Amino acid sequence: MPVKIRIKLGDVEIDFEGEEAYFKEEVPIFLSDLSKLLKDTIPAKISETPKTMTTTFQAKAHTPSIDEIKTTSTIAQKIKVKSGLDLILAAAIKFTLNDGKETFNRDEILKEMQTATAFYKSSFNNNATKYLKNLVRSGKLRQNATHIFALSPETKIELREKLGLE
């Protein structure tokens, strides 16, 4: 979960934005070091002329693991699914990454799409054949046999990047 915090100590102002786990581990260390720095550099009596200290702190990007993206729903959320086409791709990458399945059939895709209840619409079922044809034509899916599909290598890379796994 992203965390945002702003700390102001006299003339020093720090903005932090990052993942909660990083915040819990690294920010206390940073603040301790900053506190020591301020004690060493600021005289006991502050002069009337304000001094400005600019500090830039950048959080390490959190790299999710496959364990954090086990469900089609989580994948759909991370890749920002907006359509039935997108949800098919979310189900397909779930099969590939989590289930170790390189190929999957139309029925498996539909069943997996339905597990992402926040994203699934009943109209997706009626339009599945059209969606699959569009994905094959666009090169995102490969059709290995009748109703047997696989993600193209390029689409795997693209989705892994969107998930933060590359």
C-alpha cells in the first residue's frame, strides 16, 4: 500500500512517497541519520538569517513477486483492466505465470475471467469469441489449435513489465 508523508523540521522539509514496507524499514534509519546531521550542523542558537537545506529522498521501487499476484483479479487491478480484451489478457498471464500453463482453451479463459468479479461483466461471455479473434489478429494471442490459445512472447514481456516483474 502506498504511503505519503511530509515532515517539516525548522527549515527542513521532507516529502516521502513509497510502499509501506519500505517506509517501515528505511525511513526510521533515514530520520535517525538526518537527526544526527541536524545536531552536528545547526548551532545551539539559530541565527536570525534562515538557512535552507534541501534533501531529496527517493524510495526504492517495490518489485512485486509472483506470490503477490496470484489471482486474475489482482493482475487485472495492476494492469488496469478496462475491457473484456484486457481481462482475457489478465487471465492468460495468470495461467502463464502462476499456473505454468503455456496454452489454455476458450472455456478456461472464460471461467478464469469470472473469478475477477470486480472486473467481469456478463457481456464478456457473449463477446468472448470476438475478443479472442481481435487478440489473435493483433498478435497479442497465438491460436495454436481450434480454441487453444497462448500469449505471444511480446505480450508476455509487456504484461510482465506492467506487473513490475521485468
